[in-house]
Amino acid sequence: MAKKKSFSHYAVKKGRKPGVYSTWPECFAQVHGFSGAVYKGFFSQPEAEQFVSAEDHKPTQEPGEATQAILFSGDREALARKKRTLVASKGGPPPVSDALEPTGIVLYTDGGCLGNPGPGGYGVILVDGPNRTELSGGFRRTTNNRMELTACIVGLQALEKPSSVAVYTDSRYLANSIEKGWAKRWRANRWRRGDETVPNADLWKTMLELCEKHRVSFHWVKGHAGHTENERCDQLSVQSSQGRNLPPDTGYEEREQAGKPGASIDLF
């Protein structure tokens, strides 16, 4: 059976920030909880841009195979009522419950340090409907990978109850270790990989516990490529790494002082 296509672009005509988005979580952040929101999924960017710029968002006729889009308006309850309505020809996109299921909370994260190892910081943007929260912090000596992990941990720990979360990160180390099951294998092997302890095992333990508490999906984005929220997280992390009287990253410094393998470098 041929694999059904998913939308490649999402157009927000009425929402917090109208425009064209390449992922559903980005679109969802603009319309979730916004009264009277109008948005639509498309298979091409030109169609999405035309939808946003058109004076009247109401279609004059049903979309054909070239469009195969779904139009929604209203709040989350309205979406739930309409989510199984598919305006498409036979063989079109999957049901709305598969293609446009709301992810709930969107988490953007970034982390880094000056020198690797060196002073480090992390930045987090948490989007929950109309609410947008920025979190950041730094440590006097750490590594890039530890800050990438810490950013995600801080964001997930900020959630008061179990949630569905889409995490956007420019760290393949973070995304792949969870999505490909590496971190779970490390835990099953008691944090050993060959003859050495897995680097950052203290953080991975916490990360897996949070991923079991929440329903988390990880999405990699290219860093320093114009992604607005990723760029903002990078700014927050750099600012934090340059702060004064930064606290110690005890998990890193204790391992470094003990001369453990992988303490002073990241192995990914």
C-alpha cells in the first residue's frame, strides 16, 4: 500500500502570528486557544501563501486534488468536532486525526558553552497555547552536550502535569539518543558502553524519567539557519554562559576531577 502524504505547509490566516509554517507544532502554537483562528494545511508553499494573502478565506468551491487541504476555524473544541472531516479526493492525505493531531505543548531548546568544556548556558522557550515562557541559566564549567540536555530537562521539569510535548532542538545528540532508543539501551546496560561509563549518564537518567512522565517527541532543526525560536534560545544560552558567579555543574565537575573517561569531551 502506498504511503499517504502529510501536509508540508500550514497557513495561519487568523491567529497570534499569521503566516506560513513548515510544521504542525509551529502552526498549533499560533492558533491553540485563539478565538476564531483560521488555518489550513497544504502540500505546497505557494498555495499556503495564497491562502494567507487572500482577502476572503472562505473557499468558493471544494479543493481538488491539487489542493487536498483541510480548513479549520475556531478553538480546540471546534477542531475536535471537525478533526475527522477530510476535504480531499480518494487517495489523498491521511485522516485528520493522523495528519493534524494537536501536540499540546511546544518546547524549543538550545545549549552551548564557551570552549567545550568551559562556561555554559541553556535557553528554553515553552509555548502552551497563548502562554509563552522563556527559561535560561548557566554554569561555570560544562560541555555543549550537557547544556543541550539541561535545556530540555529544565523545560520538561517546568510542566506541572503530564503533557504531550513536541521538542525542537538543533542537537542531533539529544534527538537521536531518544528517538533511536540509544539512551534506553544505555540505561539497560547500567550506563556502561564497553569499558566506560556513558558520558552525561546523570542527565540521561533524568531525561528518560521525564520522557516516561510526559509524551515527548523530538524534532531536529538546523541551528543558525534563521529559525526564530531556535535563534532566540541560542541568544538566551550565550547570555547565560557569560554571566557572573555561575554555579558549578556538579555532575560534570565531579567526573572531571575523578579523571573519568569522557569527562572533558563530548563523544557525539
